Amino acid sequence: MSQNITTSMIDQDTLNARSRETRERLIQAGLTLFGRLGFDGVRTRQLVEEARVNQSAIPYHFGGKEGVYTAVLEHVAANIVLRLDLPRPAVASGGAASAALGVLMQDFVFALLDSKTSTAGSLLLAREQLQPTDQFDALYARLFQPLHQSVADLVADSREEARGDRAPILRAHAILGQALAFAVARETLLRRLGVEALSEKDVADIAAMVGSMAIAACA
């Protein structure tokens, strides 16, 4: 009996591992396809072919294409929130707030650009901003709002303005746009640089530049 129980536990562990792998394959496939084609432009057959899984995997694991899309957005948002350690701790002075803002924006650039996965995710986030889907509210609550508020609060603190006022919110939006432009207009940048992909040095240079510009925008 104990041997049967042990065997059953091993079989269940194997099934769980396969299930996790299948889900991960579909999320990665969705990240690639939804970022490039948008939600309406992707068919379930494309997802299963890209993920190299059975057609039944989508309804079994996610209920349908919308479930895959929701899981992809959550995956992207959760990774960025984790990398940026949002919300960031409060700082003690205006100078410290400016420095913290520069670091936050550098980290945000790396989160958007430092791998194929992050680039695909940034394109997906840009699509949600331009053409919000039913999942936008959850994405806003999970990522966009805490990130925007963190930047706006640091702007307000560095400029000795009241948190939540219109001016620091607008300035924060402009600062975030400097980072997002490198993701949204990535193809133009690649052609201007004459390269097929951004190198580690390119991303590091962009991060340093955006960080410095963020600090300067608060002067």
C-alpha cells in the first residue's frame, strides 16, 4: 500500500510539473503574439502552435483566449512590480527624492528593455495604454497606478510640492513617457542606430540617460 501511495505521489508531482510547464509555454506564447498582434489579432490556434501544446490546453488551463491574455498581463505586471520593488520606501529630503527618482527610472528602463521577454511585455503594456481592453483596470491597479504614484510622489518631494497635486502628476507622466518612448518607438531607434537589437551597453546608456533626464525634469 505504501509503495502505491508513493508511486501515486510521484505521478501527481509529474502531472503538476507538466501542467506548470504547459501554462508557462502558453503564457510565453501569448506574450510574444499578443504584444505583436494585439488581443483581437491572435487566434487560439496560433497560441497552441507557438507554445507547441495541444488545442485542449487553452480551455483546460485558462478557459479560453481571454484567460491566456489575462494571465500574460498579470505575468508582465507582476515581474515589473517585483523588479521595481513597488511601492518604494519614503525618503527623507528633496535631494534624496531626486536621487531615488533617477534610480527608479533607470530600473524601469531595464525592466522594459533588457531582454526579449521584457521587450515583448513593454509592447503589450503600450497596446493596453493605446487600446485598453477589459483587463486594463486590473493592470492599472497592479502596475500603472503604483508606478505612476511612486514617480509623482518623488517628483513632489524633490520639488517641495504637495503629493497628489496636478503639477507633479503631469510631470511624472512626462518622465515616464521618456522611458516608454524607447519601447513604443523601438523600431525607429534600431534603424537610426543601424542595429537589429539593443545591446547591453545600449540599454545601460538609455537607462542612465533617462535617469538623468528624470532628475533634471525636477529641477
